[in-house]
Amino acid sequence: MGPTRSTPNREALRRRSVGVLVGGVALGSTGHIAAVTVTSLVAQEIGGDRSLAGLPAAAVVLGAAFGATILGAAMGRWGRRWGLAAGYAVAVLGAVVAIAGIVILSLPIVLLGSLAVGFGNSSNQLSRYAAADMYPTNRRASAIGTVVWAATVGAVIGPNLVEPSGVVAVAVGLPRLAGPYLVPVVLVALAALLSFIFLRPDPRELADDSGPRGDLDIPAASIGAIIRRPTIALAVLALVAGQFVMVLIMTMTPLHMTDHGHGLSAVGLVISAHTFGMFALAPISGRLTDRFGSVPVILVGAAIIAGSGILSAVAPPEGELVLLVALFLLGWGWNLGFVAGSALLTGGVSVVERARVQGLADALIWSTAAIASLGSGVLLAGLGYASLGILGSVIVGVVGGVLLLGRATVGRPPQAGPLEPIVE
């Protein structure tokens, strides 16, 4: 056990490190969301074909899947600090490449840049696990919730930087649509520097060592053996199912609303309620998970998602308020499952195993998001918007049943008295 892990000020170092992770995610998510907000517009303008508008978004998702796998493996070998900083750096490079593609009107280069931007977004996502590394089992979910909450900053600020960044781009001689890609060049670069300079000691060195699987010297099992452990399998199932259903319904809601005469302001209000539910309540989800255990919170989240799916399916075409409530509940249910599932994924694995399996899980999440995004359009065209909510409710219902059957093999995390603040 290294000297850093045994020093009396380890708790203070943990809180400082969580603060650094929160700052990195706030900066990184703002830059990422600002850029991806205009990807469809860029593709349509350069390609001249509406059918090409979804390609950059697909490249971003594909890049995130690659990034989660590669960065997860890198973090397992070299630690969280290097992996997070490297991912952010790749995103900055990708934004520069995308700007070059916009300038020379080359869609393939824009797609290459988008792939790298998505790769770097994995650092935003994997930061939650870096926070969890440092805490004992009964406090990991709160740490995860705190870092997930930081994405609220990006969800709120990122889209609002599109217009002013376009003005800046024009002022420096670039196309207006290149402006949003300037945002990650600046903000994600700051996230990379913040992580590399201040995330010391590495979160892995501050890991809780009270359990039998907490020592860095324990050899890591193969990824196949890890994923077959009941706790890990159930956690991955919960994370993937929640992501699939959330994306399935959320992706087509704006189109469904505009098809029935709702204006952009109404669409924006509904999606804002959804993103609020997705991120803003994450600290509460973390505390609930630490108090009651991962599986009960996942089950509650699944029930809320199922209810939101039914509500969206029965919402009348003019029912803006009903859709607002449904999409808020969809985001909140996803958040409960995402935080609790992420916490569950940290159990039953050693510190050196965590990063690899977490990277694989996030790769599956992003791959699932891509499938759901593509499939939602097909279902909307063939069966209507209600089919998305019904299908989503059935999926989470089945997964909930599987979790109930497997609950006895997972157990409940031990409680260790009053919960202390994760970050000052």
C-alpha cells in the first residue's frame, strides 16, 4: 500500500479530486454538446442531402464506443489521470479536424473529426468511475451522482453557445457553423489540462482498501471472466436497457411534436425537462443508492421509465404538458438506473479490473444508443410514436424481472454510518 493511501488527509484529497472531476466534466460536456448540436446542420450543408444529416451524430456515437473501450483499457494499465487527459486531448484534435473539414467542405473529414470528438466524450463518461474508485462501497453512488450532475452544466450552457460561437467564427474568418467546434477547442482543452495537472494523486491511488478485492497487487481476471460475474452482468444489463429505452423514445419526440403542430419553443421546453431529469437529480440518485442499495433503485428507475413510456404512448397529439411530464420521468428514471447501475458495476471487481470492464460497459451503452437511434426512426415511420413507448415499457419490464430473479446473487452494499459530503 503506497504512502498516499495511508495518509490522514486522504479524505481531503478525495474531495479535491472529485472537484477536479466535476470541473472536467462541466467543461468537457459543454464543449461536446456545443459541437454536436450542429452536426446535422453541418452534414446537410456540406453534403447537400438531408439523408446525410445523421452521419456525424452516428460518427460521434461510434467514436464514444471506441473511446470507452480503449480508454478503459488504458486506465486499467496506467491509471485514470492519463486516460482522462488523453481522451480530452483527442476530442480537441477532433474538433480542429472537423473545423478543417467545414472550411474545405469535406464531409469525410468532418466525419473523422466527429469520430474523435465522440472518442473524447468517453472521458466525460468514465469520470464517474474515477470518482467511485476513491470511496468505499457505501459512498460510491454519491460520488458517481456528483460527477454525473456536472453534465447539467453542459446540457444547459452548451446549446446556448452555438450562436455566439458562430459570431466569433465569422469574425476570425471561419464559416459560421465552424463556431460551435471552437468551443471544445477551448473548453475541452481546459478539461484536459485540469485533469492532467490537478488530478494528483491518481484516483486509483486513493482507492478504498478495506475490502479483500481492493489491493492494486491482485492480478486482474480476463474480461470474459469478469463480465460473467452475476453483479457485473446485472449491472451491464441494467445500464444498456435503460440507455436503449431512453434514446428510443427521446430521439423521436421532437419530430413527433413538430409533426403535430408544436412549435420549436414547445419542443425545447419538453427536451429541457428531459435533460433536467437526466442530470440535475443525479446527487439524489446517488444518495438513494447508497442508502437502499443499487438493485432497488434500478428497479424503481425501471418502473418510472415504464410509466413514462406508457404516458408518452397515450399522450394526445396536442398534449404538450403530458409529453413534458413523460419526458421528465424518462430522464429521471434513466438517471436512477444509470447512477445505481454504475455503482453496481464497481462491486465484485478489483481496482485494476474496474477500468476495463467499465470501458466495455460504456462501449455497449453507446453502441446500444446508436441502434436505438436508428431503430426509433423506423418504428416511428412504420408503427407510430406510441409504439416507441410501448416497446420501451416492455423492455424495462422484462429487465426488471431479470433483476428481481438475480437480486439474491447481488445483495445489498454494507452501510457504514452517516454519509459524509463527497465534495466541499
